[in-house]
Amino acid sequence: MSATRTGRDGRPLVTTDQAAYSLSMRPGQFRAWVSRHGLRPAGHRPDPRRGQPLALWDLTDITAATNPDTRVA
């Protein structure tokens, strides 16, 4: 049984694909966007299809980057 990792606001961490979809971007566009905004993954999880782990993103960090007026706990 695996526990779902959660972000600072209690929502589950999301994969790069899910985070990109939430901003209407493709994964490559999302990776470039987070690089420009200085965001880092909140964690990683193994990818059974590839050797490279999947990055997990905190939606609170993404919200703060898209809306600077949002207060983050």
C-alpha cells in the first residue's frame, strides 16, 4: 500500500503531465515555465516504465507563481 504524498495545502502532489494540463500546457512547455519561475519539484516517485523518476509538483507553488497576490501558507 502506498501513501499519497500531499502538498502544503493538503492536496495530493501532481505529476508533470497533470500540472501541465492544469495550466493548458504541454509537458515540455510546463518544464520551461517552471524553469523561468524558479520552481522545483516537491518530490519524486519511481516510474515503472522508465528508469527516471517522475517529478511531483505542489499545486500551492504553481498557484503562487501564477498569481503573486495569493498568500501561501
